[in-house]
Amino acid sequence: MNSHEHQPDFSQGVAFVRGRYVPIAEAAIPITDWGFLRSDAAYDVVTVWEGAFFRLDAHLERFEKSCARFRLNPGLAPAQITDILTQCVRLSGLKSSYVEMICTRGQPPWGSRDPRQAVNQFYAFAVPYVWIANEEQRKRGLHVQISDVERISPRSVDPTAKNYHWNDMTMGLLGALDAGAESVVLTDGAGNVVEGPGFNIFSVKNGVITTPDRGVLEGITRRTVIEMAQSRSIPVQLGTLSADALRASDEVFLSTSGGGVLPVTKVDNQAIGSGNVGPVTQSLTALYWEWHEDPRYKTVIQYA
Amino acid sequence: MNSHEHQPDFSQGVAFVRGRYVPIAEAAIPITDWGFLRSDAAYDVVTVWEGAFFRLDAHLERFEKSCARFRLNPGLAPAQITDILTQCVRLSGLKSSYVEMICTRGQPPWGSRDPRQAVNQFYAFAVPYVWIANEEQRKRGLHVQISDVERISPRSVDPTAKNYHWNDMTMGLLGALDAGAESVVLTDGAGNVVEGPGFNIFSVKNGVITTPDRGVLEGITRRTVIEMAQSRSIPVQLGTLSADALRASDEVFLSTSGGGVLPVTKVDNQAIGSGNVGPVTQSLTALYWEWHEDPRYKTVIQYA
């Protein structure tokens, strides 16, 4: 037995829980936290690529807004959150990482059912980078299905405040996987697609990019796509996107922190356009990774 | 220091986590469980009153249905679940208890986003009995507000499968508490009330009881109310219940495992009927507790 055996193994990821940094496999939240028992929580995900956060400020700003919308208070300033996220990544040694920050309701004193009396909790973790599409899928394009399951309405839960209400996504995904597709996009009940599990969706038709403007998370990668398109003078239209229009697209792609711009080449088992990854998708994908080198967007991490 | 200090303190409640019984204050779930990160879980709550479960079979049956609906498998037969719940209560020594059983998605192997590959997890806990209304409120009746927040649609999440998608309830409740009410009832977006946080709602008008028939959890206490009304030859109507009809009721009450039949005497700050707890509500409340003595519904717990 040597002292090394007593060192925690941080290589699979690190979490910040109740003021301590622990290996991801040991990270847990109290079973009584309303973040679990009522899914009463807000969160955000920022990625680290080649040793630098990408658009950290934008994610911190959205996290603050999501918390405020749900009347949650992590009790930490953005600079303090940055320190915690950085320490999670640093301890893990991960150069590419998926970094999540979470604020839960916690619990009120025993016997109270008043959310205002709860002590909110902050959690964070850094794990290896997550890809929504594997390498083969990124080359040939994803096959997605449009689901009959409706995305939870904005009249019930505000989708612009990032939250864990995903049962509709999960049930839709299960249906799509059973049908042989690889992911799913949900609709708004009026024939329009909205979003899928972890991503926004885009259509390219006659040189114009369209993405839904309501009932969706306003993804930071979605924003990056819009800004990249503007930088290339490609017109972008925010509005409704019908399922029929999606199927009739020249190109379809997704935006996500889990891989950036991801091509879709089949919808409901029918080829989109040529059936190959299209030129607009390819151009934006390349630019997405180029922007990771841009000092405006990167926050370099000092590892040990 | 004596050996007593090493005994776990089970008096505040007991949880079953990863095959072990632990004090509720120490009970935790992995932060990476999709039961938390995607609110991908089903649950049920059964109560213990004066040392006996009330309608345990009905709760176990509904839990099984909820799990099946979400394609979750706790990996335990009802008799095994009964043993675990009983052991939680027995260790706590609680004669009146709120007992929750939970099945979460768990997590798939690293890198997979396929819920079918996840290893589902079973959790349970027993804590002191939870009242949705305190003693004063039970005597004079609760004051509830009808919220503008719409209950999540059944087209998005099946409300008959008991789940933790409660952001709509929480935001509605916060609005109601701010306005000086004590609880909230949500609507379906078409002018009808549906349910509130932890309860079903009933109207009594001209001797007829009405409760919503869709967009709601089919509560076991709701079923008990319907059966009690039938046993007293009070007509019960399952159908839509408009917000206007609710306000114009002779009596309003809630049904919940958190206290049984609970009177409501104000809706949107206006008195219901006489403003006092009405005779149908009083009669059903008394019968609810009488039925707790009925051998058909009770499962006696052998404490040590």
C-alpha cells in the first residue's frame, strides 16, 4: 500500500458538491433536494476545447437569467462560479470537457411547502467532452425523426430558462430510436418543429437559414450559428419552421454545445436535399471550430 | 465517547439507496443519474397512519404502471418493494409516515445517449407524515388561487404516470403565495382547472361532486373520494371543471396523500358558498379517516 492509493481519482471528471471537489463517480445530491423531487432547478453547460472555455461569459449570463426566471439564487457571483468551474476542469486535467453548473431549490425547513423558504444549492461538474453525434454520424449526417410528442409548451415551462423537464424529449427519443432513427425533433402541436434533446434545429432553403423563434431554448451555439451566418452574409430568418418545410429543406443541421454544428441528412427516413452534408453546413462547421481560436470567445485555463 | 454515537440516527426518516438503509439526511443520488439531469423518473407516495399502510396495493399498482409508461424498470416485484418500504418505516419507528418509492433512468454507459442502455435505479424513503394544509387551514379551509400558468399538457407528458415535472406547479405556487393565497390550482389553457401541487380538486354544486377527468394524475386519494361518495350515494361527475364553475361551487375540496380530504373556503380571494367548510367535505373527511381502520385498505406494519 502506498500513499498514492489515497489520492482521489479525478481523471473521469470532477464535481463541486457542498463546497468540496470530489471525483464525479462520488458526486451526489441529497435525495430530498427539490431539484430532484420537483425538478426544481436551472442549469447551463459550457464546453472546454483545447484547454479553453468557449463563450464562457454568454453561458454565465444565461445561467444567471435562468436562475432569476425560476427565482433561484446560487449565492455566487459570476467570477466565483468561474473559479469553481475552472477548478473542476483543472483538477480533472481534461483539455476538452463538458462543464455543467446547476442551481437547485434545495429544501425548505421541515413541514414547509413554501419554495421561498428553501435554501438554494449550487453544484457543478466537469466531465469529458460530450458529442451528440459520433464521428461516423458527423461525416454522413444524422438521421432524425419528427415526433408526435409535443414539446412542453412555453405557457407551462419557460424554455428560455434552461431546465431539466425532458420527459417529452426522452419519450420522443425512445420512439425515434425504436423506429431506427438516431435522434428526434419535437413539434409545437401546430405542425411546427421546435427543438430536440440538447439541440436547436436549422433549415437551409434557397440560401436562407431558418430556425424556430419560439418554444425553444435560445442556445448559445444557436446564437453562434446566427452570428457566423451574419459574418458570412448568409440571411437568417427566425420564425416558425413547419415539419413540411423541414422535410423540403436543401440542408438541415443542429446546433448544440455537444458538438457544435451537426449535419442532418435524413428526416423521417427521407433524404434531405442531395442526401449528403451540404455546403452551408460544412462552411458553418468549419467556422465554428475556427471561432474556438478567437480570443473574443476563449477563456484559457491555467492547468497546474 | 460511547458506542451509541456510532448508531445511525433513523428518527428523522430512513432511505433505501443502493441496497442500503441510511438516515434520510445522508441519502443521496448520483449527480449524473438522469433521474436528476433529465427528470427521467417515476415515483409514488403511500402513507402510513397509526402503524399501517393505507391502500398500499393501489399505490404499488400505479407505480408499476407509471414505470411501464416511461419504460423504466425498478427490477423489483411488488412484494420486494413492499419489504423495502416496510423496512424503511420500521427502522424509522414512525407510526405516521410519508413513504416514497422512486425509479430513475440511471445512466447509460459513458458516451451513449440511448435511454434503453441505462441501468435503472430504485430508491425509497420514509419520513414523517406530510400535511399539505396545517391544522388551522384544515379547520377553516385553504385559500387557493387559480393560476395563469398552464399545467403541462398530456400531449407532452402523461400526467397519469406520476412524475417530477413540477416547474409549472412551482411557478404557479410562487405567484399564489405572493398574492397572499396558500396554494394554487393550474388550468388547461381552455378555462378549465386541472390540478395543483400534490392534489386533485373537487367541486360540490347542488349535491353533485365534479372533478376533472383529464390532464390530471389519477390520484389514489381521488379514487378514494369517488368510492366514498358512491358509498354514500352522492353523485360524482368526471369531466371538465371550468374556473368559473369552481368559483361558483357550494363547496370545494382537495384530495391528496398529504392529508386526505382538505377543505377550500376561498378561491381567488372570494368565499366559496357560505365561506365555511361544507357538510359534504366534512362528511368525506370523517369517512376518509374511518376507512383507515378498514381491513380492506390497511397493511399493518410489524415494528421490531
